[in-house]
Amino acid sequence: MPAGRRSHYCVFCSVTVTTYNLVATSTFGLESVVADELKLLGYTGLKVENGKVSFQGDAHAIARCNIWLRTADRVLIRMAEFAATDFGQLFDRTLAIPWEELIPENGRMHVVGKSVRSTLFSVPDCQSIVKKAVVEAMKRKHRRSWFDESGPTYKIEVALLKDHVTLTVDTSGAGLHKRGYRKAAGEAPIKETLAAGLVLLSRWKPSRILADLFCGSGTIAVEAALIGRNMAPGLNRQFAAERWPHLPEKVWADVRDEARRVSSRDPLAIRASDVDPAVLGTARKNARDAGVSDCITFREVAMEKFTAREKFGCIVCNPPYGERTGETTQVEKLCKNLGHMFTRLDGWSMFVLSAYPHFEKFFGRQADRKRKLYNGTIQCYLYQYFGPIPPKTH
């Protein structure tokens, strides 16, 4: 068996169950959110590290995690880890992994790589060595010297960090942020995975109002609606591992059927506003494509004019950062107006993602808590202002 998997025979169901060493990758700062999601899905023995959460699971777990995880970037199978300081070591230790038990005879073996502070610093050379070793492993079983690679893709990553090699196979294909509903996006859109993370980090519950005052293409509002209705974010897309012959189609079908059964159509109060009518049109279309347009109210209105009679609402937003030269004054004014508007809301909470380093100064109040996050390559902070917790209703 490959280092990334092991099998045991189940006497109750009379089948062999394969357990994989899995890795859910994430953007920096969201690792604990991914871990919480995995715990809710029932997985234990989690190992949380920078940019990833490791755990074990079977084929059902691969399908569930791809379809259900809201804040993870990808789900990988970790095949092996070892030290290597020369190409001979890299080749021999890669060859020792029985890749032929994972990859079929016609499988496309696509190797990518990265190297950080390692003796083997040439990524193209590392990729070439790993590909050669994997092909040699395939020859052990299939007794042939050439493979047409016309079948499903097995994307293998060789990652080197300080001479430590990790070999993984990607089960997701396109990144998990590609839900399928956002075919159109506004300028500098926030990724769906990060938007879901912001909502999950807030104390918002579906019984409360949620508002995004700079909604752009509507990603935060749509992700909140998917969360509020318990709709699986990956339900309507495909994944690389669905084409793998050793992962039964029935597993994926069963997970999707379960996801449809547990979703709800409960009413939600989500408000999304922006001053740009063009991006609001895009946001409305994205909400329709996601199947949640009935629970989001879109309005063309400036942030400073936002009002609400209801108490205990929650604002989650990603205002402009002012990265272009000459925009600092505009951003400072925006922060001031945002702070003034917030003081008028009775019992509300606010969660603002911003890369502007002086946000708190111009907002007029220190955050109750700050969390470092990355919007793409931009370092940001999530400024968290906690309002009172709504009283329990019986």
C-alpha cells in the first residue's frame, strides 16, 4: 500500500476499506476554521499546521470534504514525507512508494513542485525526477515502457522545505473556492473560501440579520446564505477524484444526495449594498446562480446611509484598502464614516477585513480582537467588534 493509504477488511460490510492520510490546505489564518469544519463533519485526530490540517479518512471522507468544506483550498492525499538532499535520494524514496496501486495504467501523471530553503532548489529538476520515479513504479505492475496517460489526472506535488520532501496527490482539481456560481466578478473580488471564513469567524446566526455594506459581486452575502441554509458549497461542481476508478461513483452520489436532504429553505435576512449599480447586477446574478437570491436583499446605497431598526445584527464587510497612490485620504474618510455609522446601530456587531494599517485610528475605536488573514497575497487584519449576544428565544 502507498504511504498515503492503508486498507482493512470490514467484517460487517464484507468490503475492504482504504484509509488515506488526508490534508486540507487553507490560506494562512484560516487553519483553525478548517479544523472546526472537519470536527463538525465528524473527523478526529486533527493536526493543525501553517496552511494545512492533516487527518485520516476513507473514500467517503474525500467526497464529503471536497463537497462540504467552505474554507479549505484543496483536499490532498499525503503519499510520503522524507528527507532528501540529492536527486538520488529523491528518486529512490519516490520510487519506493507503490504509486501503481493508486494510479491506473492510463492515468495522467502531472507533477508540480515548489522548493523553499532546500538543497534541491531547482523545481523543474525535482518535478522531472519525481515523474521519472512514478513512471518506473508504474512499470513494476504493468510491464510496459510507455504510458499514453489518456485517462484521469493525478496531480502530484513535490514540496521541499528545508530539505524535507512531502509528496501529495490533489483530489480537488480546481480550487475549492470555485463553487460554480460566480461566473462574473467585480473588481478585486474576495475569494469564496475567505468570504465563508469571515462569516464563520463572526458570531452570526441565521436568526439574525447579516449585512455587507461593500458587497461588490456579492460573495460574502452568498456565502452567508449558503451557511445559513446549510447548503454544501461544492454540491454543483466536479472534482478530480471523481474520475478516479478506485473511488466509486456511488460514494459521490451518496454524499450529494445527503447534502440535498439536509439543506433548508428557511428564510434569512441578509442585506447587501454597494454604490455601484453595475456590480450589484453581477451580485444579483451570482445569488441567483447559487440558488439563494430569495434571502438576500440588494440595495444601491452608500455605506454611511445604512440604517436598521432591528437589534443584534452583524456586519461583515471587505471595504476598499486604498492600495493605489493617492487613495489614502479616501480610505481614511471611509474608515471614519464607517465608525460613525456603527455608533448609530443598537447592539450590532461588526467584522471588517482591511489591509489599511491605521484602520482602528480612523474608525475611532480599538477592535475587541484582531486576526491576521491574507486576501490573496495581501496581508490584512479582521477587525472584530463584538456587540451583545442576543437573548435566547424559547
